[in-house]
Amino acid sequence: MPATTAPKPKPTHRSLSWEEYLRWDDERTHYEIVDGEVQELPTPTLKHQRILALLMDRLRAFVLGKRLGDLLTAPFDFVIRREPLRTRQPDLFFLSREREAEWKPHLNASRLEIAPDLVVEILSESDTYSRWKAKLRDYHQLGVREVWAVDIEAEEIEVLVREESGYRSLGWFSGEQVVPSQVLAGLELKPGTVFEAARE
């Protein structure tokens, strides 16, 4: 009989180790792993996807136009720690050209263990206060310099900048206010233009 390739093993229990994760063969792509437990992320709404696409278009045009690096979207795993295993999948993430030497050698990887410079998360109904705080702690541990929280119901964007003890909020921005990004200095993004375009 011809030789066949054995299928990759799937975990038979809820707690996924680092070694199992590396061998994991699963059809799910939109998930996060919290202390070894695979947590499927909710299917996003059409509104969520429209706002995500609009933010992607505007931020990516700025990033590429200024040759600042690259802006990419989920699904893609960032490993917070190996044991107990924790991974996150931000909606959008920015990798700066200044740190190219860290991430460029890993273009064929399906995960990174280094921090993106900026993370953009569109909040959903499943994002309880405790769940959001846990996600922020993970991004802080990883070393993410700046996080945006996009509230699509209130039509506001919060900017959080990393400090030694945690994230400090620069405030919530809406309407014609310019989002004061420290990572993407010079960006002239007004939340109102994004949310208005999503309603058209």
C-alpha cells in the first residue's frame, strides 16, 4: 500500500498546550486561546465588517503612503505566552518599518510572539468589561504600544497608550475630533467620517 501521511492530532481535552497548538489542525480560524482553552470568537455583524473595512482602507493608505510599515487584519495569532497558552487575534494590527528586523523574517509564520506597534479592536456585545480588561492586560504584557477601542454603537474611538503599569487613556474621540495616535503620528482620522461612511 502507498504510504500515507498521518493526520495531525487534534486535542481531546479543552486545555491546549504549546506543543499541541503547534501541531493543531482545525478548521476554525477566528478564535483566541485563553489559558489553554480555545474560545471561538463571535461571527461579526455586517456593520462591524463595514467599519473594519473603512478603517483598514484609511489607515493602510496612510501607512503605505508614508512607508511606515504594514497594516494587516485578523485572523492572525499573537502569542501572549506559551504556558499556560494565551493567544489574541486583533481586528487590525500595525507592524512598523522601524522594527522590520523583528517581524520580516517571519513572513511564512502563522503566528508571532512579538508585539505589533498598534492594535485596533472593534468592540462587540460579547466584550464584557472583565473580558476587555483581560485582553488589555495581555496586550500590555506582550508590549503593544497603542490600542484603539472602537465603539460602533456610540460611534467613538478610545486611544490607549502603554505605560509601565498599564494603559493610559487619551480619551474617547468622535465626530470631527482627530484621533491622536502616537504610533501613527500625523494621521488625520476623524471618527465621524468613518461612521458616516458606514451608514451610507
